Amino acid sequence: GQQLNQSPQSMFIQEGEDVSMNCTSSSIFNTWLWYKQDPGEGPVLLIALYKAGELTSNGRLTAQFGITRKDSFLNISASIPSDVGIYFCAGPGAGDYKLSFGAGTTVTVRA
Amino acid sequence: GAVVSQHPSWVICKSGTSVKIECRSLDFQATTMFWYRQFPKQSLMLMATSNEGSKATYEQGVEKDKFLINHASLTLSTLTVTSAHPEDSSFYICSARVGTLYNSPLHFGNGTRLTVT
């Protein structure tokens, strides 16, 4: 699979704050996916992006597909305690049916 | 939305025994399912691609004789960890795509926590 660099690795945020995380790849991606994983559970799809420049929202979440097709970011606005978890970016490289995953961003919210 | 069901959610077994994990697509058919392994505080690592009606494709470094995969129907794939050892203890997660497009998102099961004593 492709190599994805996700940052930050972890973050402590205050409830109500906006947070941002991003993912970069060394090669072009045709699709960017963002997942959230709660402890002891499987990842749940948050947002799927299919076009360079695409900006998509899902409630308080917003994600963008970078123009270069080598990066994507995820924003969480007005964070709440249930936003705690690990967020993964993922995507199949061009012509690849397998998903590559970033290392994950662990979000902890301080009440 | 698409639902993938995985069973059991956790299992404890003795060293040397075999454990079977089931992955079902509940509301769609999946010709391909994927098995991942996740160690604590790490990302998901693809182990193998399960193909309905044919042999699974294993990633480099994954022993096919140790991790037996069977995809006998369009809604069921099984992973059997044979002769389990403590180092096989991990979180195993299956996933499947709705449709056949290579870039359709994967939907994941809830994972199986395997502990080998």
C-alpha cells in the first residue's frame, strides 16, 4: 500500500475548540476517506472525498481533498466529549484496490 | 447504511488451539472482504483480501497456513487463526465494500479481540 503521513499524532483539546488534522501522501490519491475509531470497536466512516478540491461536511466535521491530490485535512468544529477517539485518514492509491491507512490522530477532549 | 457484522467480539483461547472469526455483510453482497490486524495504539494493517469463491490474497509476511481464510458465500468470510500463540493476540477487524468500484469506502465490523493464553 501507499505511505500516508498523518499529523498530529495526538492532541488534547478543550471542549468547544475547533481542531484540525491532516494527511499527506507521497503519491496521488483518487479518493480520501476519514474514519473514526472508538476504543474496542471498528472504524466508522465519517467522510469520503472523490475529487480534488472537494470540500465536504458531515455535521461538525469538514474535510477537504487537496488540489495536488496528495493531501487532505479534517476539521472538527466546537468539539464535544464524544469526539474522543482515534481518527484515521485512508485511501486507495491510484489503481490500487487496497486501502492504506494513516497512523491515526488520537483526540482527547478536556471538559 | 452498509452493515458489517463480526463475531465473536472477543475470545480467549489457550495456546495451540484454533479460533474462527466470522465476518458477515448484513445488507449487501460482498465479493471481496478484507481482514485487518491492529496492535494497541497502532494503525490497521491489512492481512489479506478474501475473495468469494477463490483463494485469498495474503499480504507479504502473513502466513497463509496460520491465518486460514474462507469466503464461501457473498455475505460471509471467515478467518481461522490456527495453532494460536500468545503473539497472535491482537484486534482483528474485517471490512467490505458496497459495490465493486475500487475506491468505494470500506465498511468495518466491530472487531474481534483475541487473547491467547
